[in-house]
Amino acid sequence: MEKTISVTVNGRVQRKTVPIRMLLVDFLRDELGLTGTHVGCTYEGRCGACTVVLDGNATKSCMVLAVQADGHRVVTVEGLEEFANAPGELHPIQNGFWERHGLQCGYCTPGMMMTIFDILATNVREGSPELTDEAIRQSLVGNICRCTGYSHIVEAVQSAAAQLRGMDPEERAAWFDTAKLEGTRS
Amino acid sequence: MTTINAESEALAVSWVGRPIKRKEDLRLIRGRGQYLADIKLPGMVHAFFVRSKHAHARLKSVDVSRALSVPGVVAAYSGADLLKLGMRELLIPELVNELPGTLRLPPSWPLAVDKVVFHGEPIAVILAETKYVLEDAAELVVIDYEPLPVITSVEQAMADDSPRVYESWPDNVIYREKMGGDATDAFAKADIIITERFEVPRTGASPMECRGVLTQWDDHSGLTHWTTTQRPHLLRQAISQVLDWPEQMVRVIAPKDQGGSFGTKAPHSREDFILALVARDIMRPVRWVESREESFRAGVGQERAQIHEIQIAARSDGKILALRDRCITDIGHGQQPVFMGVMYPRAGCFMITSFYDIPQAEIEIVCVVTNKPCLTPSRAFGSFPVRLAMDGAINRLARELDLDPLEVVRKNLVTVFPYVTATGNFLDSGDFVGGFDKLVETIDVASVRELQAKLREQGRFIGLGFGGETERSGVSSKAYVPRQRKPGYGVATVKVLNSGKIHVLVGDPPSGQSHETVISQVLADEFGVTPDDVRLDYGDTLSTPYGMGNVGNRMASYTVSAAVLAARELKKKIGLVAAHDLGIDASPDEFTFENGEIVWVKDREIRTQLRAVAVHLIECPIQLPQGTEPGLEHTAYFEPQNVPNMTGASFHCAVVEVMPETGVIKILRYVVVDDCGTPINPLVVEGQVQGGVVMGIGNTVFEEYVYNERGELQNTTLEGYMMPCAADVPHVETYDHSVPTPNNPLGTKGKGEGAPAPVSGALVNAVEDALRPFGVSITTLPLKPERVRAAIAAVVSPEAEAEPADWVEPIVREFAGEGEGYDVLAEMYRFYDGIQISLQPTWHPYVGQIRGWLRDFGQMLDRAAASPAVVDVLAQMFNGEREFAFQSDLDPGLAAQWDRLRNLPRPDGGHAYLDYILPALDSHEMLLVACSNVPFEGETK
């Protein structure tokens, strides 16, 4: 059985007819070719490599059917740099991971970054208070990394948070404003 | 284009030794990596394996015909079908090690033919247009099994009347070896002999990306085979040998990006051979992407699993004279080509004495087959359990002699290099005493001891433990050829392009170890360019030189050295042509390479562009110096002269607190001092060490592959296996005490392999030290709370059979206030503690989920307890009130957020203001459901 759905992915409206049993992660990877979103635990909901931001919330895309995303907004790792003002400019989260060696094999990284997108969006909304390493570790419990041992990931988040704190509030919020993403496409 | 480390370019200093940002990251953080599952080919079909539901059974019949009737299914094959296509056994002589002990060869069909020997063994393979129909079709394959007795433990396998895994064998022993010499004399002279039995279960290194294959045949190219592998060149050879296809008609490609390997992608997988056969049969590209459950059931990343009956003989001052060890391993079915499961205990035992000067060793290795998947390599390759045995035994020795364990360790360190151990392991260089002293100084042992004494008075128990290892940084041909008929050399092809840019080709593909960055730093120095000017390609047998694999710390020591040798050979030619072009009488070694130029050291004004020389040699090869061939590329091979390997070392120290009431362990500090020779990129080295240690912590504290008596893996999920997350592990402090090796051009040693190994000893020794007042001995892993409690109970109340039945006094928490809300909170905390205490049966189907809820519950309770206003709401809710008032004055910090949440519309007409409390209640409810064993709603018993 199939259904035609319309999902806004990284600011673009994507209209496709898909089997109703298709998972959102397969929709992103196989239908849209957005292979930055990965599968690590194979639909168990544990590893977090498939994390995307669905309507502003970090969501494991293997735990959602594509048809459930009908009419909703999804941001994937490929969307991160769409928030930038100039081509080639990276999102502070991407910069943080690069600066602090927050990845080795890179397989868990897209999911990690999308979880952190949610964490930092909340942090920015709350006025960018300092985050403790412990709090960062606690908010990453849904994502597993087998390479880094996590310390460099925690440092990557701290680096991204510090970059954001160095900006004025409007500029800071713009890095998480999904409406802006759609605006640039219209 | 974004350049790498543009800010550093201005500095005309060495790139080696600098913590520059990685070159591979830019594509990965943008979601543009190319992992196996990201590659598609036109006309590609998907493959699915139907796997055995029995751990040991005869196959009476396998019928795939009904699966073919499912729309979208293209083909389906049983083992009998593949025999007709030319399937042969995997363990051909070329794929079996030549070992000094006695080895038996099991039958080894890629796809099961007449019987299965483990749960999850592939029996049929189905191909379909889309992956979603594959599982439908798999249900329709009819397999008639005749179950046979299942063997799942060493004890069963070695019992006299045990059934056999392989009926024609006289027993279940696959391998026996005696290693080292005779230690009888030393034992006779000893003042003290320590005897202990350590048992480490199956754990290992499962990477985040499971395996996968994409393969196609065409009559011109032959087989083009993308696969997750650390050894594409050896796999190419193996496919050619096993399937009897001409080697030149097989091309193996490792994807540009691989999501971790840690050894698990070093063996040749049976799936590679099956899929190559069927792709050639249907003449369409076939892709298989392994699921996590398949990966776990196939035994990918299952290693460790050794029993050590160890004895050490020592003088009363702590000097060790000799060791004896009997190492027994349940290797599973043993059909894995090359490694066969027997290589890990062998390699571990070979390095058992690590940096200790122990003159005599007498070791017996026994490997038995069982109905489990075969052990596969996991980072640290056999050493993880061995380190527990060795470092644990030394800890016992110190305890018996009433000496400080650190003093005993220091007394036994090797001080003279090179050194050959009693098992024949070669240590080429190092400064073990210096590294060890740096560790002791960093951890500040005196203050830890002081704090330990103080806390003990308060009924709290902290402890300190040491572990460490030496690791071989690659192994040379001298050692590999006799055992594996494989070369040990490092090899690299370096090309200077017309544009003056550098292109490097190596055979061995990385999977996260930063090869692109590291090679680029090294060659940027050699050619006086920037890392941006250097490009690395790897892992394609068509274009790269034959390499034995990205394994065993080979990159930084062997491959890098080969690249340096190749570069230096080219520099000679460049110098020759530069002198000729500049019209000076200069020898090639009188030039330095700086900022893309070639500068004459005798007169720095005389210089030319690297690009100009490259163009002359490659594009315009006229008027070259007499006898100079055109072209500017060279392939170099590196073998260290006169030594079988180079030696890295690391020294670990853990400080832990143990809660005797619950058995919970908290790691307060974890410090590592490392020798990796010349560090090429210190940030990368730090990442390797931190990641390796955390893997070791996972293996020591949380992880275990649990099999039931039917040989079925019980925890086939990451959650059930308890792979640690960020909140489970501490920050690992890393320090460098590097001694460059004299045996290669840059003094480099590898650092990817060994880091997990010393963790087992360091943590176990720390726990024993913490519980010294009880006199507890820990001899098995993982260090789950119930195991720690059982170990305490065994010494405190040895007459009790298991857990003491006594009621454990609940932990009393102090809250910021009191009243009804706090009573509710205290009740919830008590419930939390109760679960924490009771939640460690060896394994339970919901243990992962319960652990997750418990973690959420604990976090939410802590958040609630921190806010009097939230506690107040909690009281209102428990009293059944419908409307909740938030007392802003109690918690002004939360008030704004509370109001914001209050105003969010909710579908249930309520408010979102319970975000702080509802999750706690949800977790509470989940826990109640799970723990009371009540079926979930809709679930039938």
C-alpha cells in the first residue's frame, strides 16, 4: 500500500509516493539520496546515527514512518550549512566538531550533530548559559559513538556553544531558525 | 574552497607534530561521506540471508521455491544451488596459518550445505528489487532441521563424554600449543607463588557501521567488489583462490569511508564469497547491508573470551622470576579463514609479559570449538584478557607480600633495549620506567592514598589500580611470512603531479584513523608543501600497491615510513634535475624543499619551483640530464632493518569509588601515559587513546555477549549489549611520554590498536584496592554491580550462597526542604535505588530498556529535587489535584520557563508545564511495568 506525502526537508518541499511501511530514514536515504543520515543499530532506536530534527526536535528517523512526517519539517545533516549566510561557511556545530576532532570514522557524527542542534537551540533560546560537561554528556545518552570515547565530542559541543556566545542574540538564533531555511528557497 | 588549517600555512615549520584539523572531516561533517550503504549502482538488487534458527542441526532439506513467488524477488539460492555454481570451502591451505601447535581444520562452507554449527549461520540467500520485500520472502523459505546437541561452554566442550561439534573429530579441541620454555627451576627457587584463575567473557569491538558488500560481474572487468574491509588486497586474493577465478579478474574496493572497523573487518567474510557467486550468476549488481542483529549473531566483534590459569613465581621483595599460564578459549565454530579464532589467544599470550622483565614463561594454549559464532578480531587482538591475568596477578602478588603494587610493577620493568621476552616478543625501544614514573606523578598517588584513608573512615571506598601494555607497532615480513605467508612491509606509491601537487596511493584503507591527515602532514614536510597539496587514495586493488591490511598499528610505523622513503627517492631525482636546470654543480642532497620551491642550501638565492621540475620530468621530457628517465612517481617498500617490529607502550591508572551497598562503580579519574614514538598529529593520537580506553571501559564494566544453553545470543541489540554512551564514561586524561624508535625514518609508532587492553587490569585492580578492607578478589568481567556485590558477599559472608538476604539500609538523601512533596520524592528515590540494586541479573530481555528508563528516571528526579517549586507540584499531583499551581517565588529561575510551557497549546487541552515531572512519572510507570513482569498493553502472555 502506498501513499503520497509531502515533507519539507532542509527547506525544500519533497512530494513522493512511498510504501506506507517505509521508515523516514529510508525515505531520506533512498528516496531523496540524503545519505548523510546513517543507520547503526538497524531500527532499534538506540544508536542515534539516524537522528534528524523533526519540527525542531531531535528525532530518530528509524523510529518514524515516512508517512508520519507528511506535512512536517525535517532538517538533516545536509541542511546544517543551509543556515549559513555565505556559501562554504559551516554551522558552529560543524566547526566545533572539526576544531576539536569530534569525529573519527564519522558514522555517528551526523546523528550526534543533529542531537546537538536540538540541545544548542534550547541553550540559545534560554540565553546561552554555560553548559557543564556533565549536562552535555547527559543530553547525548541517545547517541552512541564507538571511536572517540566522547571527550572530544563534549569539547566540540563546548566549542560550538562558545562560538554562539560570541555572537549577538539575533545572529545566534539565526543558526537554528528553520523558517529562515525555507525563506531562502522561496 | 575551504582550506585546511589556513591559519597555520604562514608558519614555515614542520607539519609533523602539530595538532592540525583533519582533512577527512570536511566531507563527513557535511553528510557527504561515502560509506558502503551510500553507494548505488544501476540495476542493483538487494540481498538477504536466511540464517539458522538452530545452533547445531543437520539440514534435511532447504526449499527456496516459495520465496521466488513473492513479487519483486529475483532469485533465491540454497547451499546446494551454490555448489552447482562452484562454491568451495573457505579453509583452503592458502587461508590457514602455519602455526607451531597442532591445528585441526573444520569444514567451512560459505553457505550451509548439510549442517549448521551456529545460530545465525547463513542457509539461503534471496535477491530482490527492493529491500522491503526481502523479509517477506525470507519467511517463505522452508528449512527442515534435525536438531543436534548444542555445546556452549569450555566445560561442556572439554568433557570426556561431550558431543562433538564436528563428528569426525576425536574431541572438540581445535588447537593446542606450548609457548615459551620450562619454568620448573624458577618456580622451585621462588619465595612465593601466586595462583589465580581469570575468566573474561565474550565482548569486543563492534563498530557503528555493520558490514556490507556491493558486487557485480561483467565479462570485461570481471568482479568489481566493494566491501567493508581492512584488507582489500588479501580479500582479492582469497576470492580468486577460493572461487578459482583468475586473480586479474577480481577487483576489490574498500569504500572511501568506513564506519569503524577495529579488527572486525579484517577477516574474509563468508558473505563476500556467496555474493560474488550469485552476482556472477544473475549478472546484476548485488548489495547486502548487514543489520545490527545479523552482525551480532554472526559474531562480528566478539573476541576476548579467554580463561587464564596463571601462576607467578617471585622473590619476597616482589621481583618476578617466572610465570606459568594455561589459556583456554572457546573460539566458537572456528571456520573463519586466516584467524580461525585461535590467533587471538595466541597473540595475547605471546605478549603476556609486556614490559615486565620476566625471564621465564611456560604457557599452554588450548582452544576448543563450540556451537557459537567464531571469534573475530577486536582492537587489542587477544591482549585484553591477558592484561587482566598479568596485571591482576601482579596485584595479587603485591597484596600477598604486603607491598605497594606500584612498587612491585616498577621493580619488574624492562630497562634495557632491545629486549626479547621469554615468549620471544621483541621490544625495540622505549622508556618504561620514565613513562611509569610520569603516570605515578600525574596521578599524585600520595594524595589519592590520603583521600582513600580519610574516606574509609567515613565508610566510603575509593581505590587506585594500574594496568599497562606494550604493543607491537606492525610486524615485519620476518614474522608474518612463516605464519601467514603474507608480507609485513609497508608500501606506498607517491606521485608528484605536473602541478607540483602530491598524490599518494596506499593499499590499506582506513576506517577513522586519520590516514589522509597524517600522510599529508608527513609528505607536506618532505616536499615543502602544505597538507592541502597532498592527496591520499587507498583501498582499491586496481590502483593501489599490494598491502597486507590496515591492521595492528601499521599505518604510522610502516605505511608512513614507506611514503617517506618513496618521497625521498623522488626528491633525489628532483634534486638532480633541479641542479641541471639551474645550471649548477650541486648534488641532489644539497636542496631543501620549502613553500613549493627547491632551494640550494649553498646559495639560497638559487632556487626553482617544484612545479617547474615536475613539468620538465612529466610533460616536457626533453633535455633531461644524461640517463634520467621521465616521470615522477615511485613505489617504496619499508621493512625495519634487523628488528621484527617496533614497540609502543602505555601505562594506565584508574581511580574508582565503589559503593558496596549497590556494587556500583564510579570512575573518578582515568589517566594514560603513552609512548607512540614521534607523534605525527597529537590530536589524532589523543583521540585514538581516549576512544580505545572507553572501548576498554565498555568491555570491562558493561558489555558481554550472553548465550543461552541453546546457543542463541540473548542480547542482539546495542541496548541489550550495553555499549556505553557519553554519560556512562569519564573523561580520559592522556599524556605523552614518547620515545622515537630508531628503526624507521621518522621514529613513529602506531597507536590505534592496543588502548583497550590495559583497562581490564587497571579497573579491576582499582576496585580490589577500593575494597581492600573487605579483601575482595575479582576474577571475571564485566564489573556489573551484582558481580561486585557477590564478590563482597563471598568474603563477608562466605557461608551465604549468593546475595546476603539482609535488608540493605536505603541511602538517605538530604533534600533542600521537607514536607509532603519531599516525602513523595524520597519514595521515588527509594524505588530508584531498589531497581538499581536489583537490576543486575546476568541478563534480562528488557535490561537495556530498563536501564534507559532508570537513567531517565534518575535524571528527572535530580532535576525535580533541585527545585522546591517542582517538588511542590509533585505533591499536588500525588494528592490527585487537577490543577497545579507553580510557586514562582520558590524558584524564580524556572518561573519564566514554566510560564512559557504553560502557554503552549496541547492537544489534550492541558499545559506543557509538566515537562519536569511527567517524564519521571512515565519512567516510574515503565519501571513498575517492567519489574512486575506485567505484560504491556496489547501484549499477550
